[in-house]
Amino acid sequence: MTKKELAISLHDKKYNCAQAVACAFAEEIGVDMETLFKACEGFGLGMGGMNGTCGAISGAVMLAGFRNSDGNLDNPGTKASTYQLSRAILEKFEEKNHGTRCRDLKGVDTGCVLRSCPGCIEDAVEIVQEVLGL
């Protein structure tokens, strides 16, 4: 099963978009699925109301932190590089879908859907693989 297929199967099991993307890479980042599931729960539906960043992007950005952070609580040294990865994720997603907010992607105000949730998940997984090398 590909990562895209895994993420879609998780979404089909009622994981939100952030959970589906992040949990698909649990093994690669060494974090158990339950922890990722819990951490991502609030990021679904555009952070709870479709007004915020797409959950699939949020899950991908969370993976950037797990992949890149040095975890140094006393003297963090990787924020800038993690921000660069996060920016690359956002830029690639926006370039592909012409938006990053759930509300815009779902066409809440315009009636024009830019991308379905499964499509957003597939795109985020592809971008994670490209940008983070997972």
C-alpha cells in the first residue's frame, strides 16, 4: 500500500485530514499513531471551523517538526530550518491548489471547490515525500 493509499484509508476510517497525513508516516518519524492522532485532532476541518489552514497541510507541517527538530529544549537550533521546510510545504500546496485555507479549498464562500479532502490529503502526502524525504 502506498502512503497516499494509507492516508486515504485512514481518512475513510474517520481520521481527520491532519490525522490521516501525519499517521501515515508514524513509522518513518518514530512516533506512535495514537500520539499523532491525539496531537492532530484539533487541526481538522481547518482548525475546527474551516477558517484556518487545511488540516492536511497542518499534518504535513507537524511532520516537518518531527523530522527536522533537534528537540533541544535548552537551546533550540533548528527552528529556522524547520520553518523553511514548513514554508516549502505551504508554497507547494498553494501552487498546486490555489489556496491553503480549508474554507477556500472547499468553496464555502464561492461555491467553487478547489480540492476535495481526499485530494488535499494525497497532495500533502506527495509533498511530504518530496520536501521531507519520507
